[in-house]
Amino acid sequence: MKGAPGLLFAIGLGIVGAFCNWLYLANKGKQLEMVDFIAIAEDVKINPGDKFNEAHFMPLSIPQNAVGNLDKVAVFWKDRATVVGEPATKSYSPGEILLQRQIRTPPEMDIKKLLMPDERLLWIPVDTRTFVPSLVNAGDNVSFIVPRLTLASSPVEGDENAEKRAASSTELIGPFRILALGNRLGSQEVLRAAGVTASQENVMAVAVKMVGNEFDEKGQKILDNLRLTNFQQVQVILHPAPDAGKGNK
């Protein structure tokens, strides 16, 4: 009987030792287990409005015990297919990790963050009878069909406006990068997920390049046309994606 307590004590120590060993191995296993997130690939520079494709990405592997709350804010590598085709809402540098909030463009996002330093935002009244707004998103490139303007002499002698513009046929001005369509900075699916209804889609916000303190040629041309036609709505022509057709070659 005297040896029974000692035996029980030894068994208890064995159980504790086995449990500690299991904890140690489990912790080591977590250290070795890696979680993959999406990061921007080497030698890739992405500008606001560029659409992501898989070639832009590389996996960033982080030990499980070092992930912290990254799994709640970053995009997993296994979910990269859900990001392909989405427009970038900011500029990205090689190695930068992709965050969920940067992909799912919130409707309250500051649109100024989509502009490059040499760009300004211009709102264009568009004719929604001639295109389907739900098929057009921020980051797409469009041109506008507008009246072709020519110079004509004023019939009134001494008129301060010695020359005026008259509409004749049509012409195409563009391309311009879309920043927003009405209150929508992303896709309609993202807007609906946020519980917001799309509105004012007859007004399109586009990025216009600046040369010094002036618009570039096409920016000035579309602005002149709008002013001289009393800001009448224009037709929209959608351009193909930059990588369109590459998969068929």
C-alpha cells in the first residue's frame, strides 16, 4: 500500500509530461503552419482604376502564430479569383498586401483618393438611354460621342462674339477613366451589399489630365463642347479592357 501513492504520483507526472509535450508540439505545428495572403508581385506597379489580374499577385506566406488580426482584414490567396477584374482604389507598390476594404469600394469612399497628382475630376452628363449603367464601373475607359463643332461668322456686325460655334455631325472624344457613375464608385453588387441604392447615374465622373494649370487637349475639348451645347447629355462608348483578347492569342 505504501507504494500505491508513489505509483499514482508517477502516473500523474507522466500524464502532465505528455500533456506539456502535446502543447509544445501543437505550438510548434502552428509556427510551421503558414497562411497565404495576396500581395502585389515584384516589378508590378498598379495605379488607381487599374483592374486587377492574377499576374499582378503573388502569395505572401505568414506563420499562423504571427497572423494576428490579418485574417480579418487581408485577402486570402485562395480567394484571389474574387479580386480579379476589380478596379484598384489606390496605387500599389510591389510587395504591398491587399486589404479587403480597399477592394470592396465603400460608397462613402473619398473619390479624391482615386485621382493621380496630375489629374482632376470632371463630371459629364451622360445619356443613360444609350448605354446600360450597370455594365459600366469605375476603372473602365470610355469615350463620348458629341456634336462636332465648327466656327461660323456671327451675322451681327459689331457683336462681341465675332465667331461662334455651330454643331455639325458628331465626333468622338476620349478615352477617359471613370471614377464614379452617380454615387457609385464600385460595382452595383458592392453598392447593394452596403445597402445603398444607385442614383444619379446620368452623371459620370472622369479623370482629366492636367498640363500645368490647364486641361490636356481632350479634356479641354470635352469641356468646351459641354459649355457650347449647354451641357447636353452625351453618348458613351465603352473601351475594351487593356488585356482584352490576350487569352485568345
